[in-house]
Amino acid sequence: MIYARVSSKEQEKEGYSIPAQLKLLKDYAVTNGLSVAQEYVDVETAKQTGRTAFGEMVAFLRKSPSVRVLLVEKTDRLYRNLKDWVTVDELDVEMHFPKEGVVLSRESRSSEKFMHGIKVLMAKNYIDNLSEESRKGMNEKAEQGIWPTKTPLGYKNVTAPDGKKIIAVNPALAPAVKHLFEWYARGDVSLHEVTKRAHAEGLLYAKSGAKVTTSTVHTMLRTRLYTGWFEWNGKLIQGKHEALVSTELWERVQAVMDGRFAKKLRQGHRDFAFSGLITCGACGCAIVAEIKKERYVYYHCTGWADKCQGTPSVCRRKHMREEALEAQFTELLGRLRFDDDVLEWMRDALHASHADERREHEEAIKRQQAEHKRLQERINAMYVDKLDGLVHTAFFNKMSNQWRAEQLVCLEAIERHQNAEKSYMEEGIQLLELARNAQRLFAKQEPREKRRLLSFLVSNCRWNDGELTTTFRQPFDMLAEAVATPIPATTPEGVIPAKNGIWLGD
């Protein structure tokens, strides 16, 4: 099975990526005595799953148990997001990446799987960086007073005379939206009652036609966009769209909402380090924390399952001190620790695996630089013609402005490739540093940060009879497995241990 993909329409037009991949993979198959059952090619970005050829390939592999080898040029050609990674992993196929010199299967060493996982995360980060251009466009629209994203109920997307996408009042829903604010501003009508009144006035979701929910009404009442103003990236911007309610009415609604919820907010709760992370191993309910004697923090099961069944809660009577849980999490994170030699080896491996990506970025930058130079030569030549009277000033100004705008696009593309290439590598290095220092970071952080760190590194935390069991998220599970494998302190040849054994797959 062969799979090839280009990461953009531009690469397909340049005509080098797909043919080069197919030739490399077919030659590899011949060299290794493999027969090709099918070929699948995608020419589209992979920010979203559901690529046509990728989906067809997955379906073919699921119904063809005799085809268990998949040839792909390199990691980021196969998947660019974590969902694709999980999908392929469930197929239980042997994957060959000729450009990276890697073969992965169930029997592969954990260090090889770990490096593969790091590459997948790096590839995802690469896509995130390329999408930065889209966010820049949204920011530019917002700065112009144009709402750049999904329209809330009461407005609709239209095309302005200048061709720009803007929002305008939806006459079918706008009256009901106005009434929402008027009703709630009185202070004697609940959200539930306001929602019922909105249903009576025909306030429905535009696409599905379903009745709006109470949570949607709550969000609408908090949305400043209805006043003609909106918040974007922390800035308050006056929009060019028509307001549905006055600023004064919107402020009154906010005061009513804040007043109703102020009591709950004032009461507050202490920020416990492990809240929301752990479930009970006996009944599956959440493990929650409480303070005893105004100083000791204990965790216990809610016992909700027993309550629902009308039986006494056995789990709830068992408690564990926060310090004991913290000690178990600290021991767990210690399994990710590795020495400087291992870190240096993995850094070298990341740089080596990134050589092809770096070359593609460099080639793209050279193309953009050449195009920028060509446009500048056009401007210079036309300027000479203008001085000689061969070109009218108005025509020169028109064309030079057009070419300078194209030059700006080239410069933006160059910057995008430079930033994406740098971030692509930095992400992998940061993941390694985080894993190695996780235990130390955990020990000195505040409860909120402890919880955030654990949420990133571990999952499926369960507590039963005082014992905590959990699993590392990918690819940290592979790193923990690799680190746990014994490696001799020295070798007869004097080779550094981190650079042989499990880490190199001898």
C-alpha cells in the first residue's frame, strides 16, 4: 500500500511533490521485495481529517487483512493531526517511512514510537503555524470594524458592494433578540422564562430550525456585538454593522446577570490541585476535595452512583490526604526523567529528521525571493520608461502599486515559512524539555498549574483503596516505557549508553 500527499495546492502546481513521492516509494517497494496493492494520493491540506484518499485508504486497510504494510514518504505526509494518528494506529499496520529511514510496527522499540509521536506533534504544530495567516486576516477585518467570524443569532452574512463579507441584521430574528434584552433587563424574569418567551416569538437556530437553548440565550445576553461594538483580542472596537440594542440596555442586562451570580462568585472555592482529574476506581464517580479542620485537604469519592441507586455510599467514607496523592503523582512524573546524553541524542534525531522539512522551507523561501526580485525589476524598468516619456504617470502608478502589493505577499510568505520552520523544531525540543523536567516543575508550582501540567501529561487517573493508577498521554507513554527499560552503564567499546541499546534499536 502506497500513500502520497502534498500539503498544499501550490505544491501540486509546482509539479514536483507527488511524482517524487511515488517514485521514491515504488523504488523502495522494488528494493525491499514488496508488491503494491493500491496507491492513494491526496492533494489538499490536512488541517481537517476526512481527506478523500486518506479515508479510502483507511477503509481499504480495514477490509483487507492481507495488506499490512503501508509505505509513506515521511511522517507528516501521512497525518497532520492527532486524530489521524489514532486512526492509523488502530489499523495495526507496519509503516515504512523511507526518507526518515524508519519502520514502525507493534514490535518497534518504545524509543522509536516516542520519536514518531514527537514528529506527529511537531507536524500538528506546523499546521497550526501555517494557519496563522488566516488569523491575521481575521484580525485585519476586526481592525476595520467588520465582525470576522460566525454571526450570532439576529444577524446574517452578506456580501458588501465592495465584495467584502460583512454581517447585516436578520429581519426574521432581530425583533426576538431585542425582546430578550428588554425582558431580562427588568430583573424579575429568569433565564428559563426568557428562553420560553423567545421560543414563543420564533427564535430558532438558523440552520437546524431547533429551539434555542437556555445556555445560548445566556451567551447572547453576554454578547456585546448586539450594541454595535465588539471585543477582539482584548480591544473594544466599534463595528460597522447595525446595532440591535443600545449600550445602556446591554449594560443593564450585565448588571442584572452579575448581581444574580455575585453570591455564587463571592462564595468561591479553594483551588484544589487535583480537582477534576481523578475518578473512583470502584464506582467511576468523581474524586473531589474538601478541607478538614480549616487546614487539611482530603480527597474522597462523591458516591453519586450509590446515591442514585438508593444504597449507602461505601466509597465516600474512604479519604486520602492531598499530600499522599501529590507524592504518588510526583513519583509518576519521575518516570519521565532521563539524562543529558539521552536528551542530546533525541535532539540530534529531531534535527536529522527535520532536514527534509528544512530544505522544503528553504526552497519555498528562495522561490518567493526570486519572485520579489522579478517584480522589483519590473518596477525599475517601468520607472525608466516613465522618465523617458514612454509610459504615462497614471499607468505607472497603477502597475507599480499592484506589483508592490504582490511583493508584500511574497515577504509575508517568506516570514511565514521562516517562523513555521523555526517553531516546528522548537515544539519538539520543548516537549522533550517538559518531559525531562516535569517532576521538578510539578513540585514547585501552584495548585492550578499542577493541574494543568498533569492534564497535559496524563489521563485516566483512577483512585482505589489509597492507590493511584494512571497512564501517560502519547507520546509521553512511549518515553516512560523507554526510560524504564534497563540500559547498561557502560559498554566494552566505551559507547555512551544513551546512544545505543533501546534508543537506537540495535
